[in-house]
Amino acid sequence: MRTLYFLLRKEFKQIFRNKALLPMIFIAPLIQLLILPLAADYEVKNINISIIDNDHSAYSRKLLMDITASGYFKAVGYGNSFQAAFRQIEQDQADLILEIPAGFEKNLVKEGAQSLFIAVNAINGSKATLGASYLRRVVEDFNAGIRLSWMPAGNDQQAVIETVSSNWYNAFLNYRFFMVPGILVTLVTMICVYMCALNIVKEKEIGTIEQINVTPVKKHLFILGKLIPFWIIGLFVFTVGLFGIGRLVYGIVPQGNLLLLYGFLSLYLVALLGIGLLISTYAETQQQAMSVAFFFMMIFMLMSGLFTSVDSMPTWAKFLANCNPVTHFIKVMRMVLLKGSGFADIQFPMLMMVGFAIFFNTWAILNYKKTV
């Protein structure tokens, strides 16, 4: 234990003496956590729509008012031809085109039916799908309002189905409640994997690791001396991000057991540090370590369920996602923080994390060569 104490003191001194490293560990993640949730919002608003009104009737004006008043659409043109509106799409000035045909009100009143033409710019698939869905919903509500106005006064025979929704765990549908836990997990992951790998490889480059290798220091003590400081730093950054940014800035109040969450975090950090240690055993330079770590971090982030649901992935991608430790921690973070889930609900991710920690650290320890 005395040897481990001196190794830990050496590591902390090296970390806090590096003036360039400290902002990367403590300041950069917090700034990113402040900014990224503001941009990572899948709610689509300000959809640009070009309108062609060939009817100029009371009904067509009422429909246009309903569209612009919905809060989702921004009218960027009131043209007289489809060609003019299509040029706006080609110039990326419009996302949708709505064409109201001549005789719109007349056909609605006399025949009870009328078609509208909607063209959607589908380059951005998500925006196109949501924009078309919003527009159809506005038209359906407009149609229902017209039918209701045509009903005779006092007619109570029309059946009406009323739907009342109840939003659990996120009553106001605040998308940041969903994104902040996942982004915090990603930032902690980047710090632990990058810094752990670079710390050991840096000693390879400057030659100090060779001096340690010829000392009586045991291999497991040297590895613990490298991992424990970044394990503590990971806990600190997570705590500041959760309570300093998540609670004070975004108003996220943890609903579950914090001891359970920190227990899972402790296992997660052990698994991550094992990955960083494993990378350092293969890399000879910091540039190599950065390239390898970046490669895996991109896979971890994109297949973690942070931006897209794992359930919507193909079968082979789901398998890869379940082999990703970041996937399980993001899931646990959202379950414990937002739903208040208990140990029984996170048993499988907990077992997976134990397996990841054992696998990566065992591989890294066996691969690390120390000659006396």
C-alpha cells in the first residue's frame, strides 16, 4: 500500500502540473455539457413553407392562418405558380410546398371533398417526415373544424372520442431531460478513455516508463496507480456535471437512488479505464493512441442510443450496440434519473458492465509487458 500511495501521489502531481491538461479534464466537458443540449434537440420548428393559393376564398385564408399559427411553419412565399415555389426548394429557401386549387371552398361546400397538393423537400429525411406530418395534422384539424361548423345546432347525435394524454417521467416533454444524461455519459467516456491512454503512452515517448519497468514495482501496482486517478477524476466530473449543470442549469432532479447510480458509474469507469489501458499497451505514440481512441469513440457514440434509438437499428447493429458499454450506461442513466428505476430494473446492464470491466482489464493486464 505504501508503494501504491507513492505511485498515486506521483500521478496526481503529474496531472496537476500539466497546465494544458487541466482545462481539458475539468473545464472543457462542463462547457460542452452547457452547449450541446441546446443544439441536440430533435423538435423541428420554423419549417419553411411556400404557399400557392389559387382560390383566395375565406376557407383558404382560414387554412393558411391555421398553418402559420401552429408555431411550426414559417411562410416564405405566396406565389402564383408551382414553378416559382419549386425554385425556392431548389434554392433551399423552402422545405414544403402547399398548393390550394381553384374552387377549393366551392367544392368543399357543394361536394364535401377537395384535394390539396403537398410537395416535400426530402433531402433531410427527419425534417421532411415531421414537416409533412405536422402539415397533415393541421389540415385534418381544419377539416374537422369545418365539419363541426356544418352540423345543425343542437345536434348531439355525433359521436366524439376525446383523448386525454398523461406524460410520465417528462411531463413537459422537455427534450433536454432526455439528452443531458446521455451527453454527460459521453463526455465522461471521452475523458477517461483519452486521458488514460495518453497518460501511459506519454511515458513511453519520454522514456520514464522504462525506468519504472526496471524497478521492483509490481505490474498490478503500476496499473492501479495509472487507473485510480482517472477513476477519481471521472467521478468528480460526473458529479459536477450532474448536480452543477444538470440540476442547476437544466433542472433535472434525480428520481432514483443515487447510490445505485454511482455504483453503476464506478463499474463503468473501471471498464472504460480498461479500454484506455488496452489502447496504451498497443500504441507506441500519443498520435497512435489518439487515432485508435477516436475510432472507437465514434462507434461508441453513434451506436449508443444517444441520437437514435437502438430499437430502430437492424439486428446486426443491435448486437453491436449491446456490446457497447456506453449504450448500457446511457440507458441506466435515463432509467434511474428520470424514471426512478431500482436495482431489479438494471440487473442486466449491471451484469454486462461487470463483464466489460473484467474482459477489458484482463486483456490489458495480460498484454502489458514489464521486464525486471
